[in-house]
Amino acid sequence: MNLTRKICAAALALVTSFAALPVLAKNFEPLPMKRLPVEVEDTGGTLIFSDSPEYVTQNGILYTDVVEGEARVLFYHLNDSGFKKKIAVIVENVSGKANTVEVTRGGFAEPSANYLQVGKDTQLHYMKNNFHGKIKLAKGERKLLHEKMSSTIIDAGQLIHGVYDFHAKGAVRIYVLMCPPYADPLKFVSYAEILPRDEYQLRGTFKNMNRVFKLRRDYNPATDGIGYVLLVDDATDLYKHGVDATDGAEVINAGNYGVNYILNFKTKAPTRYVLSPLGGTYAGAMRFSYGKNSGVIPTPRGRLFFGDKTPPETEDVQKAREDGFAFWTSEMEFCELGSYSGRVSFEFSPPGASNLPVHIILMPTE
């Protein structure tokens, strides 16, 4: 994933028109913001994360581990071999009896050399939550997690990225692998070797794949002013620690990729929400749920990415933000998430190829 390296939906009209939201002038005076206190809980099943080696130069198994029950697999790999390849995810039944894997959600972008496009498209597919499937496995049987993986050819220099949630009735071994374009991944895995991690070590198995945020008290736009929640900075929102199952080494998910953030807010009056990137170029998607309405918000809307024009923060500014005090300035780039009153939830996950951290900002609508 690219932290510093190489390199909002029609349903929202049901809530509030963005045109009705206040727009800040380009040369306005900086406005103070305070970090909102939150309660955080990690929940859910097991995350299988495969992103190392990120730039894959040879055929082999990129990551493998055994899971059971609720799980998520995220893979993010670039074909750096100079030749056409396939990258596939295989599910092997190791339960000792007949087994079923129910895929409850998934997103899989077409391979491309436009990494930001791949990262954003994958999140849009995943957040739309329109892929489901059931994989029935005999004892010891192997199948692809998605049949499309057998026919998807990745050209040299292209990135492939996908995220799938599933529930395994019994134990299954997950393989993420790269093989020649003419090979059958289900046969290739029998003699493929496990490739070592690269220097960034972004792979592993992580418990509690979801992180739930809840405000400690209801936000009141009339008295609280502008507030923010800081995400994925490894200071106020820590990176997850896990294990590389191929050798037992402790690893860190630097960026919390594959972790789904459930952001639950409750306000006492209509409140404007925006997302603003702090680390640089950013392209992703979020899901909102408000009463009976829900939908997907591209971040940003109407263009591929943003955040590239936001100047880097100084160490003093960064430290102040982590300590709970920051400023809304005319140099900040942001994406409108909508205006809501009462309870609203957002689902966020750090997008591949984008830079972190980000913050969600709450403010009065007038």
C-alpha cells in the first residue's frame, strides 16, 4: 500500500443537498477545531492481509494462513515481473469434512497501472456491497474465491487489488499467489513456494478486523464549534499488530488496511460532515447509513483524487492535532459527506494507493 511511496452518491440528495451547505471563502481566517472524544472498540473476525511483496517479481505464494468463521481477505500486489501473470485467492478446505464458505461482500477492481484508480474502484465495489456467493467444498477440495481470478490477466506494471468478506463454516486455508497466465492456480499452488516479505512487511493475520468509533457525548453544533475525529495516524488511532503465519514473525499493519471503521455519530442538531486528507494524495469511498437511507460516497466526488494540494503539516502542527487542537484553513481540501441530524453512521476503510491519515470534521451547517 502506498503511504508515502511511488507515487458522494445520489442517495445523499435524500438527506440534504450539498448546494445548501455553507461554503467557506478561500481567504477566510483560520477557524479553531477541537478533537472530539471517542470510545473505540475492535470487533469482528480475522483479517488476512496480503501486500508483501507488494512489487512481485516471481511466481509463488504471497501469503497463506488458516481461518474459520468470520473473516476478510485483502490483497494488493503489483506485477513487477516483466511478464503477464495471474494473481488469485484460493480457498482450501482443511476441516476434515464437507465445508461451506459464504462470501458476504466483495470488491475486485480490474488491473491497471493507474494505482489510485484501482484503489478507488475496489473500495467503490466493496462499499456497494453487491457481491455474494457460496462456495461448497468437499474434504480437502480447493476453489477460487472468485471465478474471475482464473481469467484475469495482469500485464507487467499493473496493480491488482481486492477485498472480500466471508464466513467459513469450518477451517479453510487461504492462499494468495502469483502464477503464469497459462497456469491453473488450483494446481500451481501444490508446488509453489512461499515468497519472503519485502522490506515493508505489509502482510499478516490480524484479529478483530473491525474498529468501532462512538462519540462519548452527543455533538452540539451550537456550543461545540468545529470538531474532528482523527483516523489512522498511529498516535490517537493505533495500527494493528498481528502475525505473519508463514514464519511466526510479529508484524504491524502500517495503515490499518483491510480494517473497517464503523463511525457512529449522534448530534443534537443538523451537522455538516466532511472528510479531509492530511497525508497527501487520496482516493477512496465511504458508506453512510442514515435512518432508512444508505449509500456510497466517492471520496472525492467528481474526480479521481484530492489532497495533493494540501501542504504537509509541520511537526508542531501535527503534534497539536494529535493533542486535540487544530485549525480549519483555506489550504485544506475536503469532501462533503452530507448534513445529518441525530444518528448517522459512516463506514470507512483506508484505501489502497492513498496517503494517510485523514480526519472526519463535524461543524454547524450555518
